[in-house]
Amino acid sequence: MQPKPTALKILDVVSIIVLAISTYLALFFAPTELVMGQVQRVFYFHIGTAWVGLLGFVLAAVSGVIYLVTKDMKWDRFEVAAVEVSTMFFFLTIVLGSIWARPAWNTWWTWDPRLTTAAVTELIYIAYFMLRQGIDDPEKRARFGAVYTLLGGISAPITFMVIRLFRSIHPVVVGAANANQDKLSMTGDMKIAFFFALFAFTIIFIDLIWHRVRLSGLEEKVEQLKLKVSM
Amino acid sequence: MIIVKKLVKRFGLKVILRGLDFSVQQGEFVALLGPNGAGKTTFLRILASLSRPSLGQVQVAGHQLPDEAAQVRAKLGVVSHMPLLYPDLTAEENMKFYASMYGIADPGPRITEVLDMVGLENRRKDLVRTFSRGMQQRLAIGRAVIHNPEVMLFDEPYTGLDQDASEMLDEVLRSVAAEGRTVVMTSHDLARAEDLATRFDILSRGVIAACATQKELQNSNLLTFYKQALVN
Amino acid sequence: MVTNKQPVTRNASPSLLKATFAIVRKDLAAELRSFELISAMLVFSLLVIIIFNFALELDVKVRQSVTAGVLWTTFAFAGTLGLNRSMSTEKDRGCMDGLLLAPVDRSAIYFGKAISNLAFMLIVEAIVLPVYSILYNVNLFRLDLIGVILLGSIGYTAVGTLLSAMSVQTRTREVLLPILLFPVAIPVLLASVKASGSLLAGAEFSEILTPLNILIVYDIVFISVAFMLFDHVVEE
């Protein structure tokens, strides 16, 4: 049994600390938003989870491509980790978004581009896991998984673009593309909470990915030992 | 014709072939024998360019695999226990399709010749769906030789055949081999292998455990040799 | 040396185009004999349309707004049926190995299967459109609409052929294809519904340029991606 690397232990502690700080910033430090009130505070975590969810999605597609070129199983492990962690974060994003949407838009759910794309992305992830589950040969599983993350990675942005061409009520936070959308204006303290949340979730994301990749490595070790024992 | 050096094939963590060495001269008919799960089919699929070696060198008909797979495929005929035929096409249409896949310019005479050889000329216009298992298997051999390959691989060609069909298949296989082709056949039917092959290789635990030519075997019988090899 | 009659391989590998069309011709010949695949797709399509009729109470007013959606849902479902069947016939009797053993480029296999799948889908659509027109008294025989349907079907089969080659190799097989295909094919379905819907609502051709562009972009992107990835899906 390999001991947990020291760097990972440190990162675990840092993750917890930044999560605590980010929670404080979001719930107490940032001023209450004038129009929406307290519920707006959920937005800091919403953006944080959405950002890492997206990051994981892109990383999965990229490691899929690298796997197909190098055929190195290490990239498959990374891809699975990225997809799993990002599935969880996307789910959190959707839940947090719903909590916000209820008072803000008076509905739990709307078929807005971002929400729909998030839902479709979750479905792509679920399909990805079902695909992998149906294959016994690890090499083939890795190959098919890589192909599918790549297809998903290309299709999801197009889905977003397509729905956006119809209609959107989602506020554009950074770089408003459309002038008549209700843009959130952030004060200085809000910006601190906002950017710290992004930073905090990035750290947590890296920590979780690291754990997941390490877990896959250990799983493989166990398989190897089992095989040795059986022979 | 076939040179294999230190071939390793892994499926995930499972190692099927572990450093296998194997070579076949032109015109030899090698029977590859071994218990189930020894890796015969995996090995044949690698020779057929259908599966990539994990490690090691594989050369078939003068070309390296997997890099020169296209050149190898053009000189290779494969018969497996599945017929690889389309049931909703006639015998002739199946042959025509595969002829065009091998780039044969004027397939008509060649198809007639091949159907004659496998004894199906009179069923030329019938749907493969209506064929018996034995007839399908003979047609599968016809399909495999349509492009006149130099090397032939047979993977358990007798699977699911009754006595008569097996005997007819024997004849077809003999005539295929008699044209100077190099043949590798896997089988667990020792009697059939003994009849046809000029050399016997025993594949066990991912390597060739023993190997004997027909001449070397003349005094002892194949079964004792086979059992001996597996014990060692 | 057993005999001096030595076999010589004298055939050159067929060109990509020839191999592709050999596969298409083979698929169409087999299908035109049995009609297994097309008849299944067709009967299924008609059933879906009938179910929609009751589920949505397709009266004159509703019909106008949902016709495009009903049509594309039908095509998508019938499409997966055909894609599954077409790839299973290759897989079940080992014919896929037969194709892979031929000295042809793997893209010939992809394009061959994709073109036959497209042909099956278009044949079914060509029968469903007039039937729908008669049943609901709308004219669907318009060149612009047919163009949209063609573009949509191309994108759908381009990615569907690749995914069906994957799904037949899994344990869950047929069940898996729609689950893999639908989330990835959403852009093409959305754009097709949007374009067809606008056309049926009497929009000018210039008004559907946006969804049309999306369809063209999707088709080009996914044909090239699928054709590049096909190797990884069929080779072991």
C-alpha cells in the first residue's frame, strides 16, 4: 500500500480551508444584493461549481484525444477522474441554480441555453458511464470512452450555441453579450467573494481529481495482485 | 512466410500471449493445437491483422504488422468458425462483393473457379440463408481464397459440422493447401489435424510449448505427443 | 515446397470510392431482397405518428406548430432502429471481420455503412412524408423542406453510424445506441426542427439561414470527426 503523497495531504487541508473561507465570503462578507436579496449568495458557489464542471468537461475531451494518440492508460484514468468529478459539480451547479431561479425567475427550471446544455452534458456523462460499463476489455473501454468524450466535447458547445440562438433569460455575468439582458452589477466586495469562489473550487477540483486518479491506480494494483494470487 | 518473435498480447492486465516465438515456411500446413483459453484464437487474430500485438514482432507474407496491415491483408485469406457471409445475398453476390473488396477487376471466371472448387457451382444463385452449415463453411472458404492468397488462416473451421460436412471440408482444405499455400489452422480435433497438417505446434500458457513435424511424429502418435507437451 | 504452382497475389487494393460503393451496393441489394430493416423502420414510424395523433390531439391549430417536432421525433427513433439493425448484421455473423480483413481503408467501411444508413433513412422519410401529408392534410412536399430533411439526416447518420459501431460491441448493445446518440445529436435535431418548423409556418428561405448554417456546420464537423475516429472504434 502506497502512503498518500504529502503534497496531496497538504492539498486536502488547503481545500478545506479555502472552502471555509469561500463560504464565509459568500454568506457574510459579500453585501446583500439589492434586487434579489439573500438568495443571490448562492450564486458564488453556483459559478464556482459551474466553472470547474466546465473545466472537467474540457479536460476530459482533451485527455481523450491524448489517449487516442498515445494509448497510454494514464490518460484514461485522468479522463475518468475528470468526467466523474465534473459530473458531480455540474449536478451541484444545476441544484444551486434551481435554488436561485425559484425566487429570481419564479420557476425551478427553464429551458434556457445554459440550463439545457448543463442537463444535456449530464446526460452525455451518464451515457459515458453506461458505455464503459458495457465493455470488459479495459483497453477497448478506454478507447470507446475517449471517442465518446471527444464527440460530447464537440457537440455540447454546439448545443449551447443552437439553443442560445432561440432565447435566453439567463443573466450574463462576465462580458455581457447582449445589452438587453439583465446584467448583474457587482460591487468590489462581491467581486472578492466571486473570484475567491472560483479559486477555491479550482483547488477543490484539483484535489478531487488527484484522489480519483490515485484511486484508479490503486484499483489496478489490486487487480494485478488478485491476478498474481490466482495464478 | 510467417515470422513471430517475442509476441506479447495483453487484455488489460490479463496476459494471453507471453513472448511467443513462431515461424512458418512457405508451403507448410501448421496445425496449432492447444486447450481452450490457451490463446489460439487471439494469436490467429493477430496474424490476421485484426488485433494489435502489445509487444513483439509479427511478419506475415513479408510485411510487418500492424504497420503494413493493408499489404498483409491483400495476401491473406481467413476462415473462422463464423461464416462471414451475408445471408440475404446469393452465393454469387457474396463472392462478387468480396471480389470487389479485394480489387479483383474481372471476377466472373474466378468466382466460377472458386465455386467449382468448393462444390457449390450448382447453388450459385441461391441465398446463403438457405445453405446448411457445411455449405456455408465451404462457401466461407471460397470467400477466403477469392483473391488467391499466399497465406491462409483457419480458426476452428470444423465447429458445428457433422461427419459428412467435415469430410467434404477436409477435401476443400486439402485442395486449398495443395496449391502451395502456407496454412495455419487451429483445432482441437487432433484426428483431423493429423490428417491434414505437415507440422504440429502446441500452444499452451501463451507460448509454443512443443513443435513436431509429420516426419518426426511418424513413430509416435499425435495424442501422446500432445499430452506430453501439455504436461511439460 | 509442396508444388511449384505458387499462388501470386496480383490484385491491387481497390480505391476508396470503389470499396465504399461495393459496401453500399451490398447493403442495398440485401435490403431490397428482405426489406427487413426498412419495413421495421416504416411500421414503427407510422405507429409513432398515430400515437402522437392521440397524445397531442393533433387538430388543425396544434398541428401547425408541432408537425416539425413530430416528424423529427419519428425520424430520430426510426433512425436508431435502422442504425442498430444495419450494424448488427455486420457484427452477428462476423461480417465486420470480413470487411476489416479486406485490404481497404477503414474510412471506406465507415462511408459505406454511413451512406447505406442514410439511404435507408431517406427511403423511410420519402414514404412517411406523403403519408403524413395525406393523414393531416398538410403539404410536406416542398423542395426547401426536403433539403432541410436531407441535411438533418446526413448529420444524424454520420454520428449514428460511428456510435452504432461502438454500441454493437458492448454488452448492452441495442439499448445503448439511443442513449449514446441522442445527447450528441441534439444540435442537429434542434436545428432541423427549427428550420422545418419555420418553413411550415410560411417563413421565407432567408429566415431559416441560421439553423441551416448550423446543420451544415454540424454535418461537416461530425462527418470529419466520425471518419477520423472510426479506426479507433473498429480496430482492436
